[in-house]
Amino acid sequence: MLKDAEKLEGSVRSTGVHACGIIIAPEDIDNLVPVSKSKDSAYMQVQYDVNQIEKAGLLKMDFLGLSTLTIMKDAIRLIEETTGTVIDVTKYP
């Protein structure tokens, strides 16, 4: 029984949906990692944890934290100040 338990140790026991966890990918996410439909919504749900997502070259962001939004706001302001490029976030899907 201990040998079987060691094989299972560290494996994912269940999937979950983060309230504001977003995966950023350079193309359709289902071309890059395994996904499934969330049972409670029409959103796609990746089948990898954050470590596997990063190894696949994707970025997981948590937009629930206000500090993340503040960092993004500051970055947009700094880009405009240093390059003159205006980023309108409302133009991105």
C-alpha cells in the first residue's frame, strides 16, 4: 500500500477554478495545453497547474489582487511617458 501511496503522492486530487485566474497565451489555448469546459460556465479550464503552465511558456495572472491592477496601470503610464505610445486597454478582448 505504501508503494502505491508514494506513486500518488503530489498528484492533483481535483480541479478548481480561480475567481480571477487568467492564462495568457500567444494563440488559442487549446492548441498549447489540455483544456476542458468548466461545468459551471462556458469558460475553458486548463488541466495544468501553475508550474506546468509556466513550463509550457504561458503566463498565469491573478487579477483579483488590486496590487496586480496597480502594477499594470503603472506599467501603462511608464510606457506612455518613456515612449509616447498610448495603450488603450479597452481595445483588447
